[in-house]
Amino acid sequence: MMSVDIPTWPEEWARQYREAGCWQGETFGDMLRRLADEHGDHVAVVSGSIRMGYAELNRRVDQLAAGFHQLGITHGDRVVVQLPNIGTYVEVIFALFRLGAWPVFALPLHRRTEITHITKFADAVAYIIADIEGGFDYRELAAQVQDEVPTLAHVIVVGDPGSRDYHSIHDLYIEPKADLPKPVASEVAFLQLSGGSTGLPKLIPRTHDDYMYSLRISADICGLSKESKYLVVLPAAHNFTMSSPGILGTLYAGGAVVMSRDSSPDAALALIEQERITITAVVPPLALIWLDAAPTRSYDLSSLQVFQVGGAKFNSEAARRVEPVLGCILQQVFGMAEGLVNYTRLDDPEEIKVNTQGRPMSPFDEVLVVNDEDEAIEIGEEGHLLTRGPYTIRGYYRAEAHNAKAFTTDGFYRTGDIVRLTTDGYIVVEGRDKDQINRGGDKIAAAEIENLLLGHPSVHDAALVSMSDSYLGERTCAFIIPHGEAPSVQELKSYIRQQGIAAYKIPDRIEFMDVFPLTKVGKVSKKLLREIIECKIK
Ligand code: AMP
Ligand code: DBH
């Protein structure tokens, strides 16, 4: 399978990971079949008024796989999946896994620019959407994408397919077929999106073997069992929600996954009470909202055992409030869709749980903290985090030139995070050297927005930087050198919005300048731009 398009582990590493028992050769399709045998009617997925047991889920997945196959979707095909947090999401991804077709995971907030890019880049043959969700009509978006992407043969709608030639997913649950393709566990299972630090998001190829390993370890570290109930409030397609331990880890352990389209405290805390949720995962801004709301409401949260916070740095003052306010264990999670996931352990002392972002989940994870010359530095010093291991990719999909920079010659992924290690091997995230803004867990590649801004006739140059924010951690500020008369802030924002991008990427603030400060080597100094905006907002 090794190719420049789909880089994978060199054979000697693959053999080691197999011999060590990390990779066990089970596909996700087979996993669900086994779970159905083991757990039968035990509830697997709860979504609104629907409660579905493992055997029924497995049966519906067989039907849907047959329906997808009848449409012509088969082994190795790419299918962009953009769905809200609904039970059908779980059926869709397992039906694709079962065929060996690759879901490409889009987030519900992605719009024309992102979806067109990933659909084109992956040569996707199908796009699976909701009809209308959160007031947005995804069928309109699909029509725009189809105009630009000729390979996109099928649009499949959960809900009303509308007047176009789209399929209703409802019609694709057909008589199961025996002669479906048989994927193997060493193959790619799906493409996950990277937050990215370059112009456009990169696609991350994860195999059944490597991802299954990450779930297994995650489920174990998080203490999951058949009794676990995991509440999905972050977007289901987020790598955190999928696998740390998330939807797939919970199913792996035989527990129940409860889908919620609404992450507000009144919806989510009520579900915790009603479904007797044991574990959930949030990003720091959502944690702050829940922490403020919980004491003013009277929901019974006594079932909640573990509250996971990750995706962006959780400050230690807020972290310290979790256990007293919610009455459960705080777990910090520092992960990445490329692989490496770090957890604080459930029995760690408070100071570790509050002040660190955890330690690698697997004994086979290799982490290095290095200086600018890739040389190891003293424990406790800040440096660049590099990592390699049984579930960390060796390269992005179809990105040969980028891979040469994003990975070392011996296969370590350059995470772009600046960290320090404690003497116990825990990681503290101190910053980042990638040109990305982490807006409360939503990642924004500066270059992507700068390129869009440069498309405006009155923009001569643009630089996007972070500015600190007590709620989101970071927000974005776009510095603009105008071409002729400066456009208004409103005009620039609406210009960006019209390009069709996720709303969180629209700059929070726009500042005009005549020239950008430069570094010694003549590059735009984003460090100085950040200092300028910090002075202004103080
Ligand atoms: P991605 O590569 O798009 O999946 O985003 C992963 C990145 O999110 C990491 O490399 C970090 O920069 C950031 N991140 C995730 N979790 C945390 C955390 N707990 N603390 C700080 N940064 C985090
Ligand atoms: O931010 C992330 O990408 C992330 C955070 C926590 C992640 O991918 C994960 C856990 O697996």
C-alpha cells in the first residue's frame, strides 16, 4: 500500500507493531459484527427518541452497505460525510467501513470552500449530508459543490432530498448482500481532516489497524465498559469525539453512545441526568459555559464519572473547578488527528490533572522535544514536539512535498506544538510554531484566510494572527495593508463570508497598517503583530 499518495509505516515497523499486539487485524466492519454477537440487544446508540441495540445497528449497517454498493460505491472510493450528531452518522460510517469505502470527515460548519476542496482533492464519488440543519440548507451547498467537482456522482440526504436528483438515505436500506468487498485491516479506513497550517486542509489517512489500536488503549485508560454511556456534544467527526475514546471507543467497549445536536448546558446537562451519562468530551470554552451553568441549575449529574477537556489548552484555574463543580474526574486530553493522544490518568494527583495535558497513551509512542536544529534538549525545557508510533501517520494523503517538511527523515511527525516535559513524562503545551490559530479548539490555518483576503481588490497584503481571549483562549486578528483606499471592516468580513467558509474562520478583528513589521530575515513578523494587537486590546 506504500505509495507517495498514501504513505504508510515501513515494513519492519509494521511487523513490530503487529508482533507487539498493537495491530490485531480486525476491521471496523468486523468489529461491529463481533459486538453484535457479544452484546445483542444491549443499547449501542441513542439519538433523540431512537434507542438502537448492537444487533439492530449491525443489521441496519448491512442494509445500508448493500444500498451504497448498489449505487456503485465500493472498496477504496472516497465519500465525504458531513452530518450533525445523529444516530444515522454511526450507521453511515460503519456501512462505508464495511465496504472498504473511505469516509472523508467534514465538519458541519464547513462550507463551499472547504467541501469543494476536500471533495476534489479526494476525488470523492459521493457526499452525504443532512437536508436542513441549524437553519442551513446543505442541499444548496451540495449543488454548488457538484457544479465544481465532476467526480461527485451521488448526493445522499438524511431527510428530505428535495427537488434535485439526490438520493434519500432512507431508500438505501435494502436487502443485505453477501458478495460485498472485503477490506483488510492494514488498509486505510478513512480520511480525517487536519486543522492545517498551510493554505488548505490536509487529509489524514488512518488504517483500521492503527485507529482500532488507539481506541482500544483509549477505552482502557478511560475505564470504559459495557456500562459506559458517552455523550457526544462536540461534532461527531472530530477526532476527539471519534476516538479518544469517543464514539468508536465506547462501542468497542460495548457501551452506549448518546448523540446530542445541542451542546448548550440546558440540553447537555439534562441529557446527562436523563441518560445517566458516565463520560463526555468538550473543548475548553464549552467547559467554561457548563462550569458556570451547572451550579445555577438543579440537574442530577451524579452519574458523570469522567469529564474530558481537550482540543485546546485548558487553563489551570478553570481545570481546578471541574471536580468540585461537576463532581467527577477531570481528564485533560491533548491529541491530534494525525495520531498521538495524551491523557491525564483518572487516578493522577490533582496537580497533574490540573497543570498538564497528560502523557502519551501508548508505551510505543515515541515523543521527542527538540530545539530548532532537531537536537534533543533538557527535560523541562521548551521545544518542538516530534512523535512517531503505532497510530501516528507517516504522511498526509497526496502531499509529497508537504510531507517532506512535516515529517523528519526517520518518520517523526512535526506536531508544530511547543511543549515541555515534566520529569514524570507528562506534557505541558506552551505554544505553537505552526502558523495556525486555535480558536477554542477550532483550528484555523492563517494562510488559508490570508489567501482569501488577498483575493479582495483592495487588499495589498494580509497577515492573520491570534489575540488572547479569556473565553476562547485565542481569537483571530487580520492585519491588512490596503491597496488604495482601505475597504471597511464590514465589507471585508462579508467578502470572506461570501467565499463560503466555516464561520469560525471569519476574522474576529481587522486592523489596517501601512507596512508590516519584519523579522531579521525579512519575513512578516507575526510575533510583533501579536504584540501590537495585545497592546491594543489590553
Ligand atoms: P489537528 O492536528 O488539527 O487534529 O489539531 C491538533 C492540535 O490541536 C494539536 O497539535 C494542538 O496544537 C492542539 N491541541 C489539541 N489538544 C490540545 C490540548 N489539550 N492543549 C493544547 N493544545 C491542544
Ligand atoms: O484537537 C484535536 O485534534 C484532538 C484533541 C483531543 C484530537 O484529535 C484528539 C483528542 O484525538
